[in-house]
Amino acid sequence: MSRFVVVVALLMFPPQAIAQSTPLDSFAVLSAAEDQLVKVIAAAEPSVVAVGVIKRTAARALRVDGFGIDVTPRATDEFGPDFIPNEFGSGVIITAGNGDEPNGERLVLTMFHLVKGASVVGRDAPNDRQLRIRLPGKQICEAKILAADPRSDLAVLRLDLAGTKLNREDLKPFKLHEPTPPRKGQFVISLGNPYAIARDGSASASWGLISNISRYPAQVENDKTDTGPVRRDTTIHHLGTLLHVDTRLNLGGSGGALLNLKGELIGLTTSLAAIEGYEKSVGYAIPMDANMKRVIESLAKGLEVEYGFLGLQPDDCLLAPLRHLPPRVTQPTAARVLLVFADSPAGLAGVRRDDIILAVNRKPIFGKYDLLREVGLLGPAATAELRLWRESERREVTLQAELGKWPLNDEETLVVTQQRHPEWRGLRVDYPTARAKFMNWPEQRYPTAVVVTSVAPQSSAADAELREGDFITQIDSLLVRTPDEFAAAVSKLDKASVVVRTLDGRRLMLKK
């Protein structure tokens, strides 16, 4: 038996029990360790699914017989044991809540890069890219994207069980409670669909340990220019959120379950493509902490995932040369504020240029990426406690900032099927920083307003000549600076005509 198994067995039993054991007892200890692994895998396996992406055009090209007759499998024959999907990965069954609701809808959580471009709930399905989910019990069903978030690389799928013999109650969801924080060296188990071999309905298991936490994904060259490689730093994970694991996460492992020895879901695995010339993919997992639970809950409701925004420009700061700092500032680095937008959440909280941010909600900040990550994961409207060193006063200061919304650069990749607030007289609005394309402010001043994100044709808003990108500051006499304030304001104004004021000074009348 391997040394690795012996180590696990020793860790699972108290030292005094091992010291008093006989050779026969040692075998019993190892058998107990083996039984625990088998028990955890058996309990979790019904909650893990195989995801297959069917590209119709490619499938037909590969499944034509010698007489030119199309023999492509149809319906449930697709994704059978002998059929390898064009693209494949893994997923886990969840509900819109935390897994405790017996009547909650069963959904599948997986990686966005795996299902990008597939059919979306409520939209016409594309003919060339569809999803097939292999459920426990070898049942196959179709699925569509309920919501997807490119910044977390997560997506939630809605299942179509009509063509199966399964009911909602037959599918066992994982509970999305927050597990014990992961530790470097902790033993873990992964379940997934490597090389599409789980298309027979049985997830494959692997085990290992957590090599590190708060990791950045490996940087792979995406393109080259005359000045060198170009990196694609597009997700929240490039700011250092991931677990680095040494379990075998080969092609198809993305979206699988990462479990602790109690059987709790502590992460969602993602296997990055091997760098050219390197023999093994790098294994990572997205941790199932409170921040990611917030992300998943938004996706399970079909909503856009929102991230927090302070309204300042940070940079890395080395603290050692600042000899005037008091002895209690012991961390070696932090984030220095280079610029604060006027009227931004940071500005309203009292943050100043050249302030050094040491911690957010008591979590140390060692650089600009730490600051962007911690603020972003909190989400808009959340309160961030900022502990900072103010050089001008040579003292520590603690401030409270109510966060805004981190702007989205690539709106085309966002997939949502529900809105947080209903449309009002043809208008939908959001935080002023909701979309990067609207952020063209004079004098670097954060607008005390909401931005118009869409105007319905032939609506009252269209008649008043409101346009996407307009900033609304008032509804009648009510100031509005967030979507929640806007929704609260219009709910109080049930009258035929309402005056809307914009940031550029227009006064528009919207009729009912």
C-alpha cells in the first residue's frame, strides 16, 4: 500500500491508537481509511453529472456512412457510451437555495468556458451547439443556460427532464453551505468527467491535496505582438481566488466536484489547457466560500452577477522604506491610492490620494490585486471597512464605504434571463459604472445618478428621447444614485406624468 495511503490513515486516527496497534490493527486502520473514501465518493457521485457539447455540423460530418447516408445519432442516442461529444466537461447538481429545499428546482453548476455559445433559456436555440447532460442512472437530458458570468467563469444550466424517467426529487443536489476554510496540505477528492469517460453515467474519482490557496491561474500566451505575448486577464480569478490542487484534472475535468474528507463540496474544479511542451495540465478549483456562494445564488436566479467598485486607482506599495510607520504595521506591502474619483464610494467614505490601504473587512491587503479582488467579491451596496495608513497625518484611519458596481467590459459574453427590477415606462437603469462603454465622465467625477442601459421602442422613455448611456439624477424631486433607489422612487409615483432629470441638464416628461 502506498505511503500516501498510510499517511492518510495515520491522520484519521489519534496517535495513541496507532501506538498501541498490532500489525492486524494497522490493516484495520488502513481499511477504515479506504472505507471512508469509498463512502464519501458513493454519497457525492449522484450529485455529479457529465456535460457534453454537441456541435451539429461537426457531428454530421463525422457520422456519415460509406453510402453518404447521415447516420448521426438523434435524441437520447446522442452522448451514448460510444459517442464522444465534440466538447465535454463536468457539472454538479444544485438548487436555487443551499440544497436543503426538497422542492427546489434542480440546476447544474458548471464552467462558463465549457458551455459558452450554447442554447439559452427563453431564446431560440442555435442549430449547431447544444448541451447534453448525463445524469446519474445513465439518464440523458438536454439543458440550456439559465445564466452565465464571464468574470467568475461560472454558468448555471436548466435541465429538461421531459425526455427522462426522472423526477426532480430523483436528483440529489449538493448543499452550498460554507465549508471550513481550505488549508494548504488538506486532503481532497475530485469527481468529474476526464476525457469524457463519465459519459456512461459514472463520474471518475481522484484524490490528492491542496497545494496552495489564493492562487492566480497560469498565464498562457493568447496572442503575440511585436512587443511580446499578450495576456488575457479577464476574470476575478486572475486576482488570486483559486485553490491549486494536485489531483488529476485532465481534459474534461472542468466543472467537477472538489470534496473534503467529510464529503462537503469545497470547490469546483477547472483544468487549464497544458502549456505547449509541458506534459501535465495545471489543476485549480474555484473555492465554495461565501463570496462564490453569492455569485452562484445570483446565477441560479438567472441574474447578472454584480461585483463591488470603490472608485479609485490603486498601485502596489512597499512599506519597508516608510520608516515613520508605527511598529504595529507589520505587513511588508499594501495598496497605495493614486487617484480617487470625486463623489465615488471611496470619495464619499473619505479616502484620499496617497492613503495606504492595509485591510478590507479585516483581511490584509498586500497589493492592488488583493484590493480589487476583495472589493469586487463583496458586490455593490455592500459595506467595506477600510483600514488605512494616512501619511499626511501619520496615523491609522478606519473608514466605511458603501460600494458601487464594477464595470463590465464585454457585455456580449454576459448571459442573463431575469432582471432585478421591472422595466418602468420603457426604461431599465443600473449603477453609473455598470458598463464600461458608458464611463466617459468629465473631470473624473463619479456621477450621482443611474445610467440608462436600455430603452424599449415606442415606449414613453423613447418618446421622451431618452437614450442608452444617459444618466438620470432625479425622478420628480427624488434623487436617485442606485437601481434600488430608482425602483423605490418610481414605485411611489403612480401618476400620469413624471419628470425625469438627466445629468446633462435635460428635464423630460415621461407619461404613463
